[in-house]
Amino acid sequence: MKVLLLLALLAVSALAAQKRYDGYKVIQVKPKNVASFNALTKLYERQNSIYDFWTEPRSLDEPIDIMVPPTHAKEFEKILRTYNLEHRVKIQDVQSAIDVSRKDQASPTNVKDPRSRSGSSRYVVNWTEYHDYTTISVFLAQIAQAHPDIVTLKTIGKTHENREMYMVKISNTQANSNVTKNAILVDGGIHAREWIAPAFNTWLINELVENYAAHPEYLDNLDWYILPVMNPDGYVYSFADDRLWRKNRNPVNGPCVGIDLNRNFGFHWNEGGAAGNGCDDTYHGPTAFSEDESANARDAILSIAERTQVYLSYHSYSQVWLTPWGYTVDLPEDYPLLFDLAQNAVNNLTAVYGTQYAVGSTTGLLYVASGGSIDWIKGEAGIPYAYTVELRDTGDFGFLLPADQILPNNLEMWEAVKVIAEYTMNIV
């Protein structure tokens, strides 16, 4: 009884310590002319640490989702009036939305030894809830233990807070053992608050392994390398302390904490679309690859880059499928090939489920963002087909995507991944 009381008190204490967003609103704004677009762009560039742009300024008539703190509500209302901006409140009270979304977090699960191959209930994860990093780590160990013939779990290094970073290799080593197979590299969770990305990556691991019999060609003819959570420290912090945390947890800049790992990769680093202020969510860090997490990923990826043909980096939200480049409006020379494969993948997804994804370059569909993994993957590591995929939704929930959308998201994205896999098998 005393133990239960202590656990209850600890739970209440943890909730009390979490950052709260009472009175914060998410307002969708649509610029209608150059003056209003420029005003919002300036707000994004200069006051990013005050106004959290859930989606960044892209172009005229493209809606922008901005989280506005109550302390700056009147100031923001003045901006809306001054530029006669079309707008609507998407989330009336962010804390209330977070409180609802917290119900989608899985409770700690008793760890049991893996049993037979007949179903995934033996694992500590499911895809009706969001799971913390410890649970995901246990799942990776469990599935590797259950399938040592096709799953290899590797530690690629430690994070700033000394957590293990994991890479999973999935391959049927008995099939085509005399042939060097093409590989697909998948990652996600580089931004902590984008919980749907690790949820898809763990589901993908389970699908490839547990349902091998339904699609043996994907493991017989390909190697898969999956980094389920690229930012473990930030992910843990988003569960325990601040649901909307984005960066890692390295306190390198005075009172502010964290580097945006997706601005820290060393190909055209700090050439636009990244902040030099350590308090901003897009802070690029003091140097390229300054962070343990990005450096660990770099070294692991370079070790497999020679035969890796496709890179899929999962984020949220917006439902867009992006190609390089992020640092410039110029397109890669092979952009038509990149676009066609992505469009075919999206077409298959849409044909089966009806969900719409836009396809285009990072700067063409979104904004300039230098130091991103996608540019380094293609420009430095030499992996030809490099993509960032922004998963569900288009803004009704944003980063607070309800758990009942996890499985629909995963099933529709699987239709796209199958097209990628079938294409990659045939690259010579």
C-alpha cells in the first residue's frame, strides 16, 4: 500500500513539473499579400523564441500555424489587424489539448520474455498508444531476441544525456547471401515532439519482421537500417517535462537548452533557415556535427552509405514528401528521378486510402532550411534517393495527433514504402 501511495505521489509530482501551456492558442494565419507575408516572415525570423511557428512561412495563400502565448496575445492581435490577416483559432487552449493527448501515452508495461512468432502481443509496444523511449528500447531488444536470424540491434553511440542510440538492421541473411543487397535507411524522431514518427518506425520494424511471410522479397532482396528515434533525450523530455519540446537537451548557449539536430548536419551548414540564437527552436549549434546525436548518426550512416539507395526521414506534420535541397532553391540534377519515385509512392498511398500528400523540394514546398539531414545524406553521404516525409496531419491536431490516428497513418504510409522497396530492389 505504501509503495502504491509513493508511486501515486511521484506521478502527481511529475505532472506538476511539466511545462504548461494554459492560455496558449494555435492560430492559423493566411497571408494575402507580400506585405503581410513579409511581416510574418520577420516575426518568424526575429521572435521565434516567443511565437512557436508550428508551420513556417512558405508562400502567399499558404496557411501558417502559430502558437501564441497569452503574454503576447494583444501584440499578436495588433499584427492581425494591422495587416488585415485572414485567421482562425485552431486550438483554443493548448494545455487542454495536451491534457487530452496525455491519455494517449501508454502506461509502463511489465516486460515479458518473447514467446512464439504467432503475433506481436508478446512485445511491450502496440500501435494504439504512444510509447516512451524505455519501452521502445525494450521492444527493439525483444524483437531482436525473438528473430536473431533477421534482426540485428546495434548501439551507434550515446546521447548528450548518456542514453543509447539504436540502429536496427533487418535482413534475411540466408537469402541471396552471395549478392550485395541494396539498402534502405529509415529514421525519425529527430524533433522530439513529433511522436508519430517513432510510432511509424517501430510499426515498420514489426511489419517487416513479423509479417515476413507476406512479403519475403523485401528482406530477401534488401537490407533495412532503421534509426527509430534520432533524438532520445528530447523525446524523453517531451514525455516527462514539455510535450512540445523540439531540440536535443544540450545546454550549450547560456540559459537556453538544445540544438535543432536537423540544422546541425554538415552540408552547407548555417547557410539560411537556421537560427544563431540558442533560445530559438531552429538553433543550428556552434558548429556542424557539434552534437553527439548528429555525429553518431553521421558515422553510422557513412558505414553503410555505399550500398544504401534510399533514405526516408520521418517527421510531422503537413503530409508532404520532400526532396533536397533545403539550403537553396536550386534542384538536384536528378530531381526528375527523385520526384517520380516519390510521386509513385504517394499515388499508391492515395489510391488505397485516399489521403493526399504533396511532393516537391524542401524549398519549393516549405522553406529554406540548411543543415538538414536530407541535404547531407544526398550531398555528402552520396545516397541518391533522399527524402523527408512529413506525416499526418494537415493541422487540425498538429503535433498533438491523437493515438487513434497512429494505425491509419502507418497503414497508408506502408503503401508508399512498398513502392519504394520494390523500386530499390531493382536498382543496379
